[in-house]
Amino acid sequence: MKNYMNLELLAISENESFARSAVAAFALTLNPSLSELSDIKTAVSEAVTNCIVHAYKSNKNPENKILLSCQTHEVDGVGELHIQVSDYGCGIENVSEAMQPFFTTLSPSERAGMGFTIMQAFSSEFLVESEKGKGTTVKMIKRISEGGKSEENA
Ligand SMILES: Nc1ncnc2c1ncn2[C@@H]1O[C@H](COP(=O)(O)OP(=O)(O)OP(=O)(O)O)[C@@H](O)[C@H]1O
Ligand SMILES: [Mg+2]
């Protein structure tokens, strides 16, 4: 591991843009391209939004917190950003069903059911761990490609 950052945030919508900007700023030491940075921001935004709109939706727990944990690594000369977003909310009964494109437990007029699909598409590796009533953790790894960088900066 080269560097790490741990953030604890209240699960309120005001913190969604802060969380995505904080992770993007942290990722800058890996020298990502603009498109990689945009992928990271979008994925974090979807993960944090899920904590806010799903995890604590019907929860009386006053401690509605999100733990955001990031690390930079270098694996075989390739920079990696590891992101973990955890909540202690309602959890997900069936994770593989929840990960299907267009699956949503809220009204389809409200939500598209595309959050997990977007996170997966924008990450190099993606994993969801959840326990009903205990909470959910989303783990993402974004590899930062040297090729993409030089192309974009050319
Ligand atoms: N952190 C979480 N806690 C509890 N349930 C969750 C959590 N994240 C996702 N879910 C469940 O998984 C479903 C799918 O999530 P996904 O992000 O793919 O779609 P969505 O949030 O419903 O819609 P969209 O993200 O497009 O607005 C959600 O509808 C919800 O039931
Ligand atoms: Mg979502």
C-alpha cells in the first residue's frame, strides 16, 4: 500500500458531492486520466447515494453513517485505487438480484436500478457484501492505465 484515507460521513445527500470529490482528490497522486477520474467520481457517487436512499431509508438508527475507505497501491508497476463504501443500514436480501440491471426496490419512476451496473462498468474489479439488517459494503478497484494517460495528454 502506498497511501490511505478513511472518511466517516453522515448519510445525507449534502455529503454525496463531498464524498466523490474527496475520493477524486485522493486519487490524483496516481495521475489518472480525466476519463478515469470521471469513472471514479461516478462510481463513488452511486455507492454513496445507495447508502443514503436505501440503507437508512426506514432506519430509526440515529447513527446513519457511511465509512469511506480508500487506498492507493502499485501492483506490477500499475497504480490501483481501492475504494470501500460501507453502511450499517438495512442490508440487501439477495445481492445477485440487486445487481441485475434495472432492478430496484424503489419506484422505477424514482430510480433506474442502474447504480450497481454503473459501478461495475466503471471499476476494474467490483464486489458487494451485504447482510440483511447489518449493512452493506461495496468494494471497487480502479486500475490507472499508463497508456490512457499518455494518449490523453498527447
Ligand atoms: N447500501 C444499500 N443498502 C440497502 N440496499 C441497497 C443498497 N444499495 C443497493 N441496495 C438495493 O439494491 C437495489 C439496486 O441498487 P442500484 O443502485 O443498482 O439501483 P437503484 O439505487 O434502485 O437505482 P439507481 O441507482 O439507478 O438510482 C436497490 O434498489 C436496493 O434495493
Ligand atoms: Mg442506486
